[in-house]
Amino acid sequence: MRRMIGRIAFVFFAFTFCVCAALSPVGAGTTGGLVGRVTDATTKTPVAGATVSAVSPSQSVSAVTDASGAYRFLSLAPDTYVVSVQSGGFDPVALSGVIVTSDQTQTLSVTLQKTIRTIAKVSARSSGDLIRPGTTSDVYSVSGAAAGAAGALGGAGGLTNSYSQVASVPGVVVQQGQQGWYQALSIRGGDIDQVGYEMDGIPVNRVYDNAPQTMLSTLGQQELQVYTGGTPATSDGQGLSGYVNQVIRTGTYPGFADAKFSAGGPAFFHQASVEVGGANASRTFSYYLGLAGSNQDFRYGDQYQLASDPRIFYPIAYPFGDNFNRFNVYDGTPNYITSGPGSGGVYFGPGNLYTIASVSQRDTVANVHFGLPHHGDVLKDDVQLLYVTSEVFNTYFSSVNDQGGPAYVGAALSVGNGATTSGQASWHDGYVYNGALLAPPDPTKITPYFFPSSSQNRLFNGQLFNSARDTNDNGVSIFKAQYQKNFSARSYLRAYGYSLYSNWFITGQANQNFTCCFGAELNDYEIPSHTYGANLTYSTQVGDKHLVTLTGSYSQTKLQRRYFYGFPGNQAAAARSQTSSIPRMRARRAIATTRRPGLTPIVFPHPSAARSTSR
């Protein structure tokens, strides 16, 4: 069942007047600002007509101070700038290491000396500070060398994503030893689903569960921002405890090309990435392209994955009398199905059971900007085209072999497979009815239905390798088109539209053999989500102390969710239909149950319910 979720957030005449000029600009997470005054160092009077320039590999802009000595740049690409000031009768001043962060306006005032003896003055500032002077928000910026140094803080599972960089920020806790997508992090003690996420100004929290539709890959990351005071008012992201924003890298002049290859052990790891970028001298065109891939295995405890230590085993479950509780475990004796609580031994599993065994990640980022020069001034309008894809594929220690082999789980295999295959995992295929609705049943319309996401080029209900593992696939694809009209150094209009597709697919090809008794994954889980949105922002500086903004946004999400624990194939008994309410399955259609003499019924979704159940 498809579910359409529309979110319309039009905010008209929502003016924000700021008493202080150092306020976050409305850049939707893509640009920052720089404002200040130029004064005479001796008389403290403003210097009017001074030329202020801000130059970085990403952007070069200039402005002239007004009668009060004030200058302002409202839309600067995040980067490290050299800010220079020149005025007749004063020595030129150049300030290097001025870091502009997205969604923040810094105040940088400059004093000029009247002297002819000094040729120039250069002031240096550290580029690794988390806190930027002149910034009033609770925001931390991680970029450059600091981002590389923090790469291992989150453990081995954070080598290709930014969770380790997030962990370097005060007030943020990232649990050690995590891998893959949606790693648990807490900002100011909040829950993991209370964090807002944006990528280059695009909100990427899924409307269904507020989970991030981003792999937080480090590829193409110009700057990582972490807000520990809640989501900025200018953001479309949703978060209660904090907010994470990634700004995508742009091309520079001169250009660059980087290639990286790495390998590690004793747990297998290898990674390769290529990044290229460039721009012409006038910066009317810039480009960035990044490609990356990595594969990583994980080892727990020792080279035997803790299987050699009898102290690192734990009970997967214990029978509770209902003889059917897949969220617990089963009695390890052959008669565990009919035994009551406490009778027979409890089944134990290796310490690494159902943990992540391997992670594969693939990333692509392409970011292109076109500058449209004005005829009457030095300003340029900007057109941006952005394309991002990222995919993370996990496998789990969940196979028959991972659990000790058929000798240890043979009883469960026998029950799960309907006693048709001894000690061997198999595919649980089934049948679906494709006849017309409200028409007499037609037996010829019953057709085989292979297990979801499995190969069709195999035997129906055929054998499955005992080494087959459950898998988890998370992916995202983003396209953004943006146009910014710069009316002056004080005012601009920005409009962008985007499409965002994400998926979350779980395939329990190993778990299908144990649905009767225990297991950690669903047999099949699918959430494809399509989001389309647009944003329009106008910003203007009114005087020296007031910034006025007007913004409107629209987004729409189409999301389909379906999942089930079992599948009515490989069952050695006739099935009957009934209507039931099963909170765990959230089924809303008829389901089929299978009965065997002396056994408690095992409940599986009806094929039609399995194909269309959603929430």
C-alpha cells in the first residue's frame, strides 16, 4: 500500500530582525557570511571607500565599505579565505586563515594604520579551531586536517563515514564499535531519532521514522557542522536535540586531483577513491567529481570470532511456554517444541552471532557550478547542479555455519523446513493467486512465488548454502538544481529543487530457515522512499544591524513499507485462511496458518498480505 505524506511549509512575511549583525544567514546549509567594519587605528573613525576582498580556492569576492566603514558578504562558499583591505593613505592589511562556515555569519573588523614604513601586515589564525570567533550559535565545524585526524575516533566501523568526526564534538556521544548506516549518536543526551540531518541544504530525514537518508560518507565533504543547540531556524531539517549538516566540496582554481588506495588487516579492509576538481580563472565554471568504494570485514574478540572461548557464549532465547516466540530462543534438545518452560537445555550461540560481518560502501558525488557575470557590476549569479549516490551493504553472522553448523541447529532446521531437508538450509518459496477479484476461484491462476529478492534461476524450494547470510541494503540518490540571483553584496534570491530516493532492504535468506523458532532479521523488509521538494529564500541586509529573510519551502514524500517474518512455502500441511490481528506483523489482510499434529500453529502472512502489507 502506498502512502503519500505531504509537508507544506510556506512562511510568508516571516521577518527575522537581528539586533546583532553576527547572525546565521539563510543559506539552507550551503553558504556562510562575513561582515565587519574598517576603522582608523589611531582615531577609531570609520574608513569609507576601502576595498575589502575575500579570496579562497572556491570563491573570490570584493566590496567597498560604506560611510560607516561597514562591509558585508552574505553568500560565501565554505572555505579558508584570505581577507585583505586596501584604502588610500593606509597600509594594506591581509588576514589569512579566515574560515567561513555554512549557515554562519562571522564578524571580522579591521583597523588600518597610517604609515608608509610598513609594506604590509599579515595576521595568521589557526585553521583547526572547532569554535569560530564572531559566531554566536552553538555550532562546531570539522573540516580539513581536523576531519582527517578524527577519522578513527568511532572505531573500525567509521573509517569511510563522518560519525567519528561527529564524535569529536563536545556534547556528542557516539557509541564505539558501530558499523554501517544510522550509527547511534546522542547530542545533549537526546535520542538517535531526535537529530536533524541535511546534505548541502537538503533535508534528508525520512518522514516515516526521522532516520537519516544519508550514509554520512566523507567523500566530497567540504565541511561537517554539528549544532548542539537544536536545528537552526533557517534549516528545513527536523531535530530536537541537535543537527548535523554536510556541505559538499566545490571545484577550485587552481584545480586538484587526488587518488587514494588503502588496505588493512588482520580483518580484511580495502578502500579506493578518486577526486578531481577545478575551475577557470574567472570562476564562471567549476566542477568536482568524487568516486569511492570500500569493503570491510569485522573480527570480534579473536581470530576465531569468539567461538573458541566457551565463556563468550550467550542464550539466544528461552522457551516461555507458548512454544512459539521468535524474539527469544529455543530449547536445544530435539523435543524443545513440545517441552515447557525450564525443561531441556537453553540454546546458546557464539558471541558474534547476528553482529555485522561485513560492510561494502559505494559513493559518487558530482557538483557543478556555473557563474553568470553581471554586466553592470562585478557580481555573478550562480547555477548549481548536484548529484550524489551512496550505498551501504551489510551481511550478518547469521548463517547455519555461523551458528555452529547443522549439528547445533539441526532441530530448528528440521522444524523450519517442514522436516523435508535434514541439516540443510533451503529456500522457502510459495505460491500466489493472480485471479480476478470478486470472481470464482480459478486454480490455474495459482503461480509459484520465489522468495523475495532471491534469484529466479534456481530450483523452486531448492537448497540454500549453509553459508548464506542475512543482508541489509541502504541506499540514497540525490539530485539538486539551484539558482542564486545576487542583486548586490547585501541582497540575494535563491531557489532550488531536489529529488531524493532512498531504500532500506533486508533479506533474511538465512533467517527464513529459523522463523519457527528464533532469528534476528526479518525475512523481507522493504522501504523505498521518493521525496521531491523546493525552496525559495530571499535575504537582504537592512542597515548595519538588521538582516531580513523570507523563505518558503515545499516537500512531498511517497513511501511504501512492507515486511513479514515468514512465507507460506515448504509447509507440509494444508493451510486455512482466517482473519487475525498480529501486532508484530501489522497485517491487515487474511493470513494463513499451518498446523501439524502436536505442534502449536506457526503463523505466516498470506501471500497477498506479504506483498502489500504496509504501515
